[in-house]
Amino acid sequence: MATNPDPDPEFPCSLTLDIPLPSARLASAALQALRVDKELSPLVRRSFSNVADPESAEKTILRVEYKATTNRMLRVAVNGFMESLGVILGVMEELDVDVFGYEVSTEDPPVWTHK
């Protein structure tokens, strides 16, 4: 999570999530799947991007940036996003060949490791 030094007066509440994935292809697939659903509330804005992992220089990190008018609206939007992300990761785990052989740890932050 990052703090915004220059908060937008219309959207003062913000949150940045960095979600590591095992490959750039999976990070890109997750971004494309999540980008399809538009944010329902005009009180919330979000953006998606893939950023490079500092250790590998591959774009394996899905970055999601949220801005909202209130903390409550931010929480509601992020909860909905987490549900969608859980479905996408579940599909990747069950159906994608790149994910076979990997496990997600319970560490903070989670780490993908070979089984």
C-alpha cells in the first residue's frame, strides 16, 4: 500500500495494491480479465497496470490503484475487487498450465513457490 503525497480533493481516500503473480503472462491475463468490469460507482476510480518485479525485471506484479470519496466507498470497492480477484486466481490455479506446480504461501505478502 502506498500513500499519496498529493491527494485529489475530490477523491481523498486512496489505496494501491501490488499483487505478485508467477509470470508476466498470468499478470497480463489477470489485468485483462479485471479490466472488463467497469467501476459501478462514480464515487470511486481505479486503474490497473502491470509493473516489473524488482528482482526479475519481468512485469509479474498486478498493480491496482483505487481512489474514492470516502473510506466506506473505498472499502466496498476493494471488497468487490478482492472477490473478483479470488475467482480469477482460482480459475488460473485450476485450469492454467503455468500455475500447475506452484503454491501460494500464507506469508505476508504471499509468495508463489514450486510444489
